[in-house]
Amino acid sequence: MCVPVDDGAGELRMSRYEYVPSCWSSTCSFAIGWDDALQTYFAQVLDHSIGEDDDGVTVWLGGMPPHYSGLDEMMQAVNGRINGKLPAVILPKELRAALMKDKERGSQPSRRNGRKPRKSEPVFALELFPRYRRTEDE
């Protein structure tokens, strides 16, 4: 299942794909997607026998640091976290291609005021808070 979220102008902000990987219990599912605002892949392991929505999330990666700009890096983290609890997740080729396309589409120069984001670019501007405002001397 894909749930693209756009900003009203038809531009992707995030995508989310959820399915039950092979060899997993039907009460568990895996969700993965690209969050353009955070410039990261994210993943969730959900156990629907515990609860629905966020109540059933047993693993959530990428929403908070560390962030994962590489899909292989994200999958290594996921499989490391579920090791011994669930069989490893191997993304289908079609899903892998869709996720990479989501990242590419979200990183278009038009998404960042005509420029591609730098790896060191902050997620939010600290200048919004008086304590962190830059002075003329900086």
C-alpha cells in the first residue's frame, strides 16, 4: 500500500508503503518510506495484535536521529533491530525502485528553492528562536 503525501502543489513530501513480508506472522507488518522534510528513509515494524496505529509500532527508525539517506543503510538498521525476533526483511525490487524514485523526486532542485540540499543543511532553522539568532558579528 502506498500513501503519498503532497503539499497541495503536487510535490511529494513523503511516501509510505506497508506490507507483510514473507515468513512473517499475519499480525505483523512492515512500513517503509521517504520523508522529504527530514531527508531520510524511515521504517516501522507494527504488531497489530498489540494495537492499531502508533500503539502497535514496535520498531521505528528514521523519524529521529540517526537519519538514513541510503536505502541499504536503512535496511541494515532494520534487520539488525529485528534480528532474532522476526525474519529479515528483503525489499521487493519494485518497492526498492519506488523508494529510490521517491527520494529522487523529493530532492529535485525545485523542492529546495532552486538548489539541492546539502548533507549538513539543518532540518529546522534555529534562528527562529531568539536564543540562537545570529548577530551581525557572526
